[in-house]
Amino acid sequence: MESKGITTYALIHRYGVNPRTVNNLKHNRGITVFTLERLCEILECAPNDILKFV
């Protein structure tokens, strides 16, 4: 997000991402595949750029 210049405020207000979802992301909690797809569209990236399986 930082490299794309997108803030959490923009995710919520400009792109309509639910604040609870943003909170989940900040605290490394689970998100849906729909949310992952939406983030990839917003950030113009691939899922591998957002998450890592351990």
C-alpha cells in the first residue's frame, strides 16, 4: 500500500473497504478470498504480493 500511495483511510473511504476488514488486515487476522481479490484490484498486484503461507 505504501509504494502505491494508498492509505487505510483511502481503502475505507475511496474504495469502500469495510473498516473491520482493514482492522483484520492490520492485526494479521483472516480475510475472505473476495477481500483478497478486491485488494489485488485496488493495489494492482497479485495475491502473492499481499499474503504469505507459513
